Amino acid sequence: DKCATNWPPYLAEGSAAADGDYTLVERKDGKKQWALKGMPLYFWIKDKKSGDATGDGVGEVWDAARP
């Protein structure tokens, strides 16, 4: 759907392991996704390079993760 297109999940590779506040959650499709303090992490489609955070505050719902 449109949400998944705009906010692709931050998927974890098979060998990934939780570390501190960063955990792994299992998605409905069985894939693992990174989470910060239990909240799943996503990318914003309009961010193009490392450090971009243009999705922060979109729809007054989405917030950039700040480790």
C-alpha cells in the first residue's frame, strides 16, 4: 500500500542481533525489522543520503529516531 511505499521498513539481515535499545521485531511476513526501544524503524522515501531526516514530523505522526 501507499504507506509501505513511502515508509519502507528497516529490515535486518539474517545474522543480525539485538544490541541495547536496538531490538528486532518479527513482521507479519516473517521478516525481521529493526526497532528502537520497541518501536519499529522505517526509512522515508524522500531521504536520499545518510543523515537525511526530511521525514521527521510528516503528518505530525512520524519522528526521526535519535539514538
